[in-house]
Amino acid sequence: MMYVGTSADIKVKRKYHSEDQGSKTKTKPVGNVLLACLQVACEIWTVYRIIILLSREKLLLVHQRLQSTLT
């Protein structure tokens, strides 16, 4: 038996069919998770570098104070 529908039914079917086809080309959820992990890792690395730079400056200040008190 053949289905005979109105033109509105056919447009709706085409719309859903085209959306299904388009979703296959979108970014996969795994890619989004990996991207989020990469962004978090970059933020952690940035904070780590800032802490290292600040601790180096603090060590230099302590070293200068020690030298000034010893001389």
C-alpha cells in the first residue's frame, strides 16, 4: 500500500530527513569532551606557570634580603 500525503507532510519529512543528515557532519560529543579537557589542561598549565613565576620572584626577594643582611 502506498502512502499518499499532503505537500505539508512531505515537507516535514524532508525537513527531518535533512536534519538527520546534517547531524552526522556535526562535531561528535567525544570531540567536545576532548576539547573541554584540553581547555582545562591549558588553564591548569597557565596557573602553574604563574605560581612558578611568583615563587621565583619571591625567592629572589628573599635572596636579596639575605645578602643585604649578611653584608
